[in-house]
Amino acid sequence: MDLRRQGGDAVVWRNRALVLFDRVVTPVAVCDVYGDVLLANPAMAAECGTTPGRLRGRDVLELFRPQRATQVERIAQALRLRHRSRYQVSVCWPGPDGSERYGELTADPVSDTVEETPALLVMLRVGGGPEPSAAPPVERVSPTEARILALLAGGATTARAARETGLTADGVTYHLRRLTARWGAANRTELVARAYALGVLTPGVWPPRA
């Protein structure tokens, strides 16, 4: 076995890989397991308004800010456990022209053996806008609680709410106390405000409706 020839072939293929790496139009970087950039191609550097050499040693999550911190925590935990899945993080960053840009980083752990601490092959997909925020879940209340809240929002007294719902005044007060404790409301005005904020009462409707 000619070890010198093998070593020469390895250098040739390494150089070819680096040329290909530089010519890929997709922004790509190789990072260590802590997220520090080891190598970046010109497309990645262009997204940061700099050169590949100036990206070396920079923290990729300082260059590209995660939109959701929980994604990063999940990936860090998986890497500590040596999981080798593909990981995706929604990010934003200042573009070369100063505008805010949005996209997604995809990180693939790579190494020669499973025992080795992996490096991360990171690719950036540039998107068109911020990640849409999830609508807050609607708070679940009983039909009686919803009816009481709607009456309260319309200015009803405890006595009137009792008549409208067929409860006693003590029964209405009991439900209001439960809701107040559950939502941490200081008074009935705040209770009604919380009901609108949590989607229990329909905004822009009069008389108030659950």
C-alpha cells in the first residue's frame, strides 16, 4: 500500500471539495459543536456583508439571531446527547444593505466516526419575511362563565347576572371568584379585559358576546 499516494489523493480531493464549497451559491458554513465558524463560503459571507476569512471564529448565533430560543436549547441538548438529526432554526439578521432579513438555518452534525465530537454543516435558506407568530390559544371557560362575563362586560350587576343565568347572586359571585383567581385579575374591570385578551369575549361586538 502506497501511503504517500493515498495522502496525495486525499489532498487533491480536499482541494476539489474546497473549490466546490466556494462555488456553491447557497450560503454554507462549517461550525464547531459550539457554533463557532470554522469555514464559510463567499455566499454566506455576502449575507453578512463581509468576507469568509472575517467570519472565522464568529458565533453563528450572533450573526443570525434565532426567532425562538427554545429551538436552540433543544438542539444544544440533542448535541450533548450526540444525536445526529438535522436541526432547523428560524433566524433573522441585518443584511448587507442594513435591512432586516429572515430565513432558516439548517445544521447537520458531521464527523468521520460516531464517537467523534461532530462539526456542524450549516446552510442558510433566505426567506421573505418574519416567521408568523402563533395565535394565542383561546382560554376555555364553561358556558355559564362565558355568559356571566358577557353580562359583566355589558354593565350588568351581580343581581342582574343572576336573573339572566338562573343562578343565585352567590352562585354568580362563586364563578367570578374562580375566574379572578385563575387569571390573576385584580378586579372585575380587569377580569373583563382579560376575557377579551384571552379570546373568551368577541371583540367589536355589542352587546358583548362570548
